[in-house]
Amino acid sequence: MQLEGVADPQPIVAGIMARGLEPPPPVDLTAWAARNVYFGSESPFPGPFDPDRFPPFRRILDVLSPDHPARVVTLRKSSQVGGTVLGEIFLGGTQDLDPCPFLYVHPTEPNAHRWVRTKWWPRVRATPALSRIFEGRSSKEGGTSLMLQERKDGRGMLIVSGANSAASLSMITARRQVQDDLSLWEDLPEGDPEGLADDRSKAFMWAKLFKVGTPNLAHKCRITEAFNRGTQEHLHVPCPHCGHLHPLDWDQFRARAEEDAVNVFFVCPECGGIIEERHRSGMIAEGAYRWVAHNPNPEPGWVSFHLWAAYVGLESWSTMARAWHAAKGDPADEKRVTNTTGGEPYEQPGEAPAWEELKTRAEAAQRPRGLVPIGALLLTLTLDCQDDYIDGVVVGWGRDLRRWIVERVRIEGHVSTPETRAELNALVDQAWPTKAGSRRRVDLTGIDANAWTDDVFDWAKGFAKSRVAMVRGVAGDAAPSLALVRKERRRDGKLVKYQGRFFNVGVNGLKGALYKFLRIGDADARGYVDFPAGLEDDYFEQLTAEKRTAVVNRRGFTEYQWIKPRARRNEQLDCMVYGEALAGKLGWRTLTPMQWAAMEAEREIAAARATPQRDMFADPALAARPAPEPAPAPIAAPPPITVPAFARPSAPAGRSLGALLP
């Protein structure tokens, strides 16, 4: 019965129910970005997001939409090609159009904090659609308010986490995820962090996970493993001559760059036509390209993309070619360019050449032990402490990543005893004879402090930190070559500060690079490792003792470790990689030709002329070399040479292992 003057409730209820049951409009992330995303002056393309600048992004954003059935979306890419931007569009568009709990995971918690402050909150402030739905917090806030951000209406939230903390990945349920920089994630004692993150979304049938990152080393590269599990879509572009669709191939580009780093191009596999950079914009225009799946049997619901720098246009092809040309011959640089430019994992050597080959090569060269050869302008001494002796090596480092083993040294006794410390003091102060006819002390000494740390620190602090550093090896393919340990707690809970002299050394990458250098047979080639005659067999056995091996750990995960046979020792391998890390600290990889020339003039040419009676091993050609002409004054002064001056007084009398020449 309808009461007079009162509205009929049935149409009202029906209208409310109809609106509630009406499906939401499609989520078009590309259109949302075009309406809302604006880049500031820090971007290479300031202004509104333009989908036509790089149309292939449309396909990736379409797959990230909730209307697409894919559950996992992977993007393996070069660095700086827009992966972070796509992740932020996925996040921002989701919170605006399809709000829900959203998890954004970075490799570490410090990375996560930095991303929120420098990327996410500037994005929120610059995007009205986001600033309307999030609380107006300051980017200076920290703690929970920074890492857990709710929409004003409570319909969605952003949870930011670090993959290095199992606790930060617990008690979280998220319907959407971004797993950023996936190749830099390291295994945790609690298990695989990628699996822990994936589990945060398993309660949702229609969850969406975006895995994105630049590759690292092959065999254990998370983003490559994720890419291989999916459709493996590559961007196929048309040949400007015949229209044949094909991907731009990194290996072809790399081979061409080695021949000519200026005139670099691709060759069409169909007609043999030359494809130059001027053709790039036409090849990626909307309607010209195609994303083509290369995996006929992907895991259900898994779509993966590969995108590298040649398509995007942030760097010219010639710039990329020159980068590879300069990196060729240096495994560390080859890895960097392969990963960051080619977007491909790097195959690291996992096994050294036979030690007998290195021994034969050394004996054939007949270079004397204990004498610093011409070209070895930087000197390091690295030491490895054992229970009852200390093994070590003096290495010279020069231009073009070349190195010369000068002498193997050994001290009997433990680092804590007064007699051993007296010999260590003399060894650090020892002046080594050079082929230029002078004598030089080492520029930097490194001593392994992984064991007997307190004893090593007690001895090392008697020297300036510019002369003696403490080092210890750390595993992990993503570990940096050298990282300062500022302070840490001992087992008794006491906090120890190491006066800026203690460093972690990322040994995995350095060992792989060393084994590639050891295979170079041309004495004049970049990266050659030169051995003197007379080194003991066990020196070469130790140097080549380890092999990169796949190991199933106690948690059931496969990881790659450097393994040595149980009966072999590896002190000299450790000493060599420690020495390379310290040489890098002295500038071995970064000194300019002008700086090398200045050091050569000071340490070899001037020293030879200033020595009245030159050493019997001195090079006769050295005295005839003209002094380098003064270089023209540069516009900006080059970085200072961070090595000690050459002219030093001889070490005071004392026990020394360096009386090697008659």
C-alpha cells in the first residue's frame, strides 16, 4: 500500500541495487596515465605522460589491467627504460580506479624508504587524482606512516617493504604487487623472499603481480627465471626496406660495436638491409611493431616481456656501442653493459684455466720474483691470516687493467703474537726494488679480518687507515666490490667502530672476473695477468682452487657458490681478489690517461733519471724515454690521484722478508 506523500521505496532500492551490481568501467591504465601523470624537470621527457612517445608500453599496461587474465606479469629490461614508471602507473591507477591493498617490494628496506621519499610522494603531490585520495602527509615522515599509507576512504592501502626482511613481508595480504629490482633480491635465512612475497597474494584468485628488473649474472638471475617462465614476448619491428618483422638482437649489436663503435647498425635477417638509428621512430610507431611470444609453453597466467635500450631511444646507438667497445676485455664492465644496456644476463666464467698452464706461462717469461716491473704503477699487499701463519702477495697494477704478481710472502705465527706483528710491521714498511732502479713501498695493505677480527684490528690500528685496511669476503652476486663496514657488534654485545678501515669485499664477481682475465694469453692485451718465474706450484693451485657450482642449500633452494675441493687451499685466490678490490679503491679502474701519465712520469721516468747507479735489472730503454710534455690546462681539474707520493724514505732497519735480491 502506497502512503500518500511518501515516495515508493521499491524503485529507490532497485536503483541502488542496479548501481551496485553494475560492473565497473574497464581499467585503462594507459588512458589514466595520459590524464594524470606529469613528469617534472628531473625527467628526460618533462611534461604529461605521452603514450605515443613509446607505444609498446600500451601492451604492458593492458596486461597489468584487472581485465586481463594474466596473474603474473614480468618485465626484464635494460636500466632506465621506464620500468619504475610502469610500476608507479600500475600502483597509482589501481589505487584510483580499482582500490585494494597493494604491496610494493624493493630489494632492501633502505631502498624502499628512498623510493617512497624520492619517487612515490613526489608522484602523489604532482598527481591530483592521487593527492585527493591519500592523506596529506609530509615526505619527511618515517616509520609506519611512511611504509603503510591508506586511502582517505579506507578502500585501499599501499604497503612498502624490503625483500631483505622476512618480518616486513609477514602479516600482509595484497591483491596487487610490484616486485622491483628483482635480480637484487638475496635469499633469507627464513627462505626465498620472492616466494614469501608471492604468498602474500595467493588468497586472491584474480591477483596481479608485476615482477620487474634488470638482469644480473646468468644461472641465478631472478628476473630471467621469471621471464623464462612466461610468454617471453620480444618486440618485433619492421625492416624499413622489406617490412620483415624481427627483434633487434643484442648479440648482433655487440659484434658490430666491436668492429666499429661509431657506425653501428642492425642487419635485416630477411633482406640484408641496413637498419640505422634514424629508422627507429618509424619502426616503433603504433601499428608498425608487434609483441611476439617466443615461448610456446608458458606457465598458465604468466606473461613476460623483454625490452632493451636500443628500442627506447634514451641513449643513441653510437653511445651504447662506444660503451660496449670500452668495456670489452674487462669482465666487470662487460657485465655492467650487458645487464644495463642489453638487458641480458651475463655469463660469468665459473672455472679457472688449469694451474699447470699458468705455471708454464710464468716460467717461459722468465721475469724475476721480487722486482716491480715497468708499468706496475700501483702496489698492493694483501694478507690472509691462518692459525699458525699468514700468507700474502704483492701485486702491481697498471694501465688497461693489467696486473703483475711481484712476490708471494709468508710469515710464520699468529697475528696476535709480538714476533708476528714485528714481521708484519717490517713487511708493510718494506721498500720493493723496481726495474726503474728505485725502491717503492706498497700503496695500500689489506689484511683478512674475517677471523680473529679483534686481533687484526688491534694490529692494523697502529697504521694510518690510508696505509692498512681490514677486509673480509662476502658472498652474493649483488654484493658491491668494496663496501665500508662502519661499525658492528661483537658476540659479547660490544659495539666496535673500525675507524673507516674495515671493508666488505664482494668476492663472487671478482672471482669470476679474475678467471676470465687468467685465460688471456696475449701479454700486451687488456687485463693480462703476468706471473714471475719461480713461484711454487701451490701458489697456482690455490689461485685456481675454486669453481662456481650449483648447490641445493639446507632450505631446498638452488644457489651458486664458489666451491673448492676439500683437500685444496685457497689463500692466494682470496688475496688476489682482496688486492683487486683495494686496487679499485686506489683508482685502478677509474684513473684517466692523464693521471696514469703523471704517475708514470713521477714513479718511473723521473725515478730512473734520479738514480745514480741503477739496478742491474733496470730497463735500458727507460732512460731514453722522453719526459711527457706538459698537458694543456683542462677546463676542469681532473680528480686527484689518490695514491701516496712516490718519493719516500727507505724503511728503518728491522726484520724484513724483502731482501730478495743480492
